[in-house]
Amino acid sequence: MVDIPIVLDSASDKPIYLQLYEALRQAIADGKLKSGEPFPSTRDLSRKLGVSRHTVLKATELLVGHGYLESNNQTLKIIRSEDHQSQFQESPKVVTQLPPNAVSRFGHRVVASSGAKLSAELNFGASPFEELPVDQWRKILLKHLRDGFNPVEFELVGDRLGYMPLREAIASYLNRFRSLRCHPGNVVIFSGPSSALDFVARLMIDPGDTVILENPGFQIARRIFIANGAEVVPVPVDNEGLIVDKLQNVDPGAKLIYLTPAHHDPTGAVLTIERRKALIEWSKRTGSFIVEDGFDSEYWYKMRPLPAIQGLDDNDCVIYLSSFWRALFPVSRVGFAIFPDRWMPIVHELKSMLEREVPVLEQKVITDFLLEGYMERHLRRSHRLYAHRRQEMIISLTKQFGSRVSMGKESGGMNLLIELNLDRSEEDILAAARTAKLPLISTRDYYIVDPVPNQFLLPFAHLDDEQILNTAKDFAAALLQQSQ
């Protein structure tokens, strides 16, 4: 094990994996980790530091790539070469400022919208690496590599909208499991979920257009719409999702509303069927479009999933976005969108310009992963595990805090929304969480207005029973120690 002290700050803007990489790199450079010694396993490091194994893997991959570690037969060995280190050291230089007119208005809006601090771990709440179906994914990938490359499928100029067999597989999957009504011709493949959302914003938004967002809501969506010049209008959310009746107080000329009805980010609320239908009626009256993000739709614990708004839409007013990020990251982060028929001609032209291709090999692997049933089996198996861990986290927190903790009544997803009724500041609570290695983040920056004090998101999927029990106990002890 690594005996050197490693301090990781979950409140920092710098991702945890990068903090870990820098700490280990410095320890190697200082000789605290000796050249030629075996490096501890990623599983041991993960357990010792209280971070996900995926975080440790990302840090060690950087160390290998930069020559500080040597990988051989699935083991890592420390390298310390002054010659090697010197090639990465640069002489100090003065960086001149850009001229005022060098950055576009779009660039300035991107910078201006960065006030909200995103979680340092961009994979916050993703599946634990050890639970991912890596062996099945590798099997399919190797099969395609052995079979060779079809020049027609892998040529530089392909179908701009994505690999057609994948579009067919996704359409079938969505129609069966999320109650959509879509045809493969309306499915568009993107390199990631944020790419799909950015595409929609560029497609629809002119500077000054009104965009309605949930409050609280997905921070990256807010940044993307603001960067494209939108005037953002918040609408509140309760335990039944977006309060649709509040839309009557909003400019009827709004270009679109963006929402996460299957599992609201961050509260976990599920938009009721009555509100889904009311939202479609509002769209018909106003002419505003609905951008439905199927965020966190894979895991449900207490109720059957409701049909997507897109599946209820009889007016071609819904654009549906989703991905398999939550279930498969970092194995794949490919995203997709379902557009109504009337949007397809302009979508094809814009896609040809903005994102010409997504790697076909990855698309072929996802296609087989869906068609051969691996996705369904993975979701069934992981669903049982995550449901158990979710319940264990609820029990452990309730045991430690009693009535002083309240938890959202959400029935899905991989995070718990908790509120702590304690005589402690948010900063004190987060400090105690860091001490206990509990991956807690504040929801404050999810809010456009009126944040709820001492409200936090807590992922549970990457913690086993013993870790859940110990971290909850250590968290309560750290808070108690603060009061002494």
C-alpha cells in the first residue's frame, strides 16, 4: 500500500483523478515511491483513499502515459528517470493576453456562464467500474477486430446521422423499454450526451430567445443554452416534477422548455402522467417545443417507469435526448437524439457540418451489445445490486441521524437527495463528508434561484455494504466532533 499521505479535496474545481495523479507523480519525483517497486493495485488504492476504482484507473493511466509507471502483464511498476522527467519540464514563459476582439461573443458567454461550479468528478454517480460489463464489451470488440474492416462501413464519408444498424437497435430498445414512438430514420447518433444537447441548442436558439428550465436543474444544460444566447427562465419543481401550472406565468413566446421528467436532476422527482399530458397541451397552445432529456432512466426501484413524453406526443413537438452513459461510462458515452419528422432535413444538414462522424467501430460494438441482449442482462443484474445498496444507504443514514435527515422519495437513479436538519453550515457538513470519504456534493449550484440550504446529492452505487456502514458512521462522528 501507499504509505505517503494523499489529500484529495472533493470541493476543488480540479477533478479528483487529476489531484490523485499529481500527488502520485510528485511522490515518484521526490523518491517517496521508489523506482522499480511494484505499484499497489487499483482496487487497494480505491479502498484506501475512499474513491471509485474508475478514478484510480484514470490517474494511473495518466501516470503510465507520461512514463511514471510501466504496465506489464496487468501489473504496474514505478519508474523514476530524470531524463524522462526533464522532457516534460518547460522553461517559465510569459503568457500574453488575447486582444479584446479575439474572443467571439459566444466565447464570452461560455466564460460568463461558468460561475456555477460543476462537480469536480464529471463521472459523479456513474456505475462503479468493477460492475461494468467490460468482458462482454471486450468480446464484441475483439470479434469486430478479428473480422476485419468493411471499407464501405468504415469509409471516411458515412451516414452523418449514425450507423443505421445502431439506429435501428436504439429505436427498438426505446420503443420497448421507454415507451417512445420512434423510427430508425429519426434517431441521430452523437459522440456524447452533451454533444447532442449542444447540437439542439445550435439548431434552435438565437440570441434573445426564451428557454424555460427546471429550477433546480441540470447545470450543463443551463450553460449550453446561455452560451448560445438564450434568456433562461426558471420554473419550480416539486415532488411530482416540473409544476406545469406555473408555465402560465411565462412568456408564451418561449422557444422551448428543457426538462428531465423520468428522473429530475437533482431531486429525482418523476413527472406525473397528468403533468406530462398537460405539458403537451401547453406546447400545442404556445407553439413552444419540448426537449425531453431521458436522464437516469435505466434504474427504477419502487414503481414502473412512466411513458416518455415523446411517446404521448401527437403534435411533433418533442425532441428526445438520451444516452447509455449512466449504465456504461466509461466503456461508452455515445449519445442519441430522436427528432420529429419535420426537423429531419435541417438536422441532416447541420449534423453534416457540426459532427460529421462518430467512430463506426464503437457504434458497431454498441449495436451488438444491444441486439445480443447484453444491455438488458447488465441492467437487470446491476439493478438488483444498486437497489440493495440504495436501501442500505437509507438505513445507515437513518440510523445515524434519525429525524434530522430527510431523503427524497425518488424511485430511481444512482444518487440520493438528502437534506440535513443540523445546526451546521454547508461548509462544515461538506468538510465532515470529506473526512469520512463520503462523496457528498451540495445542490446549491443546481439552482438558478432560491437554493435549498443543506441539501446534498449522495451517490451510493460504488459503495459496498461495509463501506456504506463505515462512511455513514464516520460522517456522523466527524459532525459530532465539530461540535465539541
